[in-house]
Amino acid sequence: MSFLNKPYETYERPGLVVSYKVAASTQMNKGALLGLDASGYAIPVDQATYNSKFIGIAAESVDNSVGAAGAKSVNVTKSGSFVFKAGESAAQANLGMTALATSDWEVVTSASGLTNSIAVGTVVGLETTSTGAAGYRIRIDSKTL
């Protein structure tokens, strides 16, 4: 095993926003919960279809519906807290619980009825979504790849 004996450049990049290649025949909207498919391409989270690995929140809308896998990229936010629609009755008692995705914009705190349990963050507050629905503010930092 060798040790550094002089400075080494690691090409550091702030990791708050990271670019991922998008899966073929895929469209995603800004604000969507995103994951990786089995081939390592970005897809909108869908617990009924994919047991994907959560990577963060789409920072932009991308349409790769006619492109090959990797033809387009999406910028993904990997840190912070965001408000998503609560797919259950949002309750104060759910603060501190793990948020699980039911779709690319809805979360719950119970895995009951989910085909795949995809953890996307921790519930840190109860808020109304930008569409007027009851929602959870979730902190994603500890759940992103």
C-alpha cells in the first residue's frame, strides 16, 4: 500500500447538483423524484414498476421520449428539503419518519400496499404543495446515492 508523498488533485466538484444520463423513451418533469434503472440511467420513481435507487430531485424537465438511452442528461439536486404530496392523511406524528415514494411526486410513511419500498427522505414538516394538496416537507440528504 502506498501513501501520498505530495499533494494530489482530486478534481472536487460540489455535489449539490449532479448530471445523470436519461433512460430511453423517458420523460421527466422538474421537481420529480428520480431514481436509477437497472442499467444506471435516470428515470422518474415509480414504486409499482421499478425498484430503483433514489438519486434526487429533477432540477429541470427533460424529454428523451424518442431518444436512445443516454442521449440526454438531467441535472439532479441531491441535497435539501422539498414539499411533495402526501399520499395519506398527513399527521404531525409522522415527523421524523422515512418518506417512501409512491410515484415521482407523492410520498407516504407506511410501506403498506407498496410494490417496492423506495426511501426518498425524512419527513421534517407538514406543508401545502404548490398545487394546494396536503404535503410533507422531506429532507433528502441521507437517502440519495
